[in-house]
Amino acid sequence: MNRFLERSFPPGFSYLSEIKRCVIALAAGILISVIRFFAEYSAARWSLYIRIGTDAILDESRVMPDFAYVLGDRLNILLILAALSLIIASAIHYAYYRTAGKSIYLMRRLPNRFELHRRCLLMPAIYALAFLLAAAALLLIYYAVYMNKTPQACLTPNQWQKLWAHFLRRGF
């Protein structure tokens, strides 16, 4: 693993601190998304109940808002972090070759002309992929929670199709 990391970053680059920052950003993005989703979901779910004193009685005539509405922009934080990680980490790697490493000219003379770009873009692409996979996993988790924890009498059919129609209309 260390050999892979050493060959995926500029020579002499402190890659462990960059990886730690990426993991912290990923954890923070997931935490923010989870908190925001469950706050919205809880509010929507509690709106299905009638409160009489300390009791909550399900009003089956009420309808839960669609999953696309409850989801809203809760995954956008991870999509933004994916784009930022790709752009910022790539820029830092290219800048490192030009300033700290002073090896930009050596890298351009190597027989493999893509070595410079591979070392500058591979790990940022992996970071972005990690953020996108986390967003996809959270989408599936949120959908499972929505479908399994919402009372069946209050659900409207075709939630998954409505979600994709919403994405196609609005864009990701």
C-alpha cells in the first residue's frame, strides 16, 4: 500500500496529512447530510400524527411527503466536496511540482509523458470517487429508512420512480 501511495503522489509530498484531511471532510460531509436528512424526515413523519395530550395517534388520511422532497439537497454537500477535493487536491499537486519539488521539468522529460498527470490526478480522483460512493450509499440508506419507517397507509406509490423523475427535472 505504501508503494502505491508513494507512486501516486509527487515525490517528497506529505500525503498522510492530505489523506487525513480528506477522511475528515468525508466524515463531516456524511454527518451533516445524516443530521439534515433525519431532521427533515422526523418533522415530516411527525406531521402524520395527531397529538392528544401525551398520545400521538396516526391520522391515516394524511400523506407523507414524497421521498424526493424529504431528501431535498441533503446529498449536495457530498457532491460539492467531491468536486472540491478533485479541483483543490489536483491544484496542490501540480503546484507542488512547480514550487516545492522543483521537478516539473524532470517529470516532463520522462519516457511516460503521462506520469506527471497520473501523480497529480489519481488520488484526487479517488477522493472524489469516495465522496460519490458515500453519497450513493447514503441515498440507499435514506430510501430504506423512508420506506421501512414510514407508515404504509401514509405512503404514496412509486417513490423510487418519483425520485429519478425529480432528479431528471431538477438535475443532480
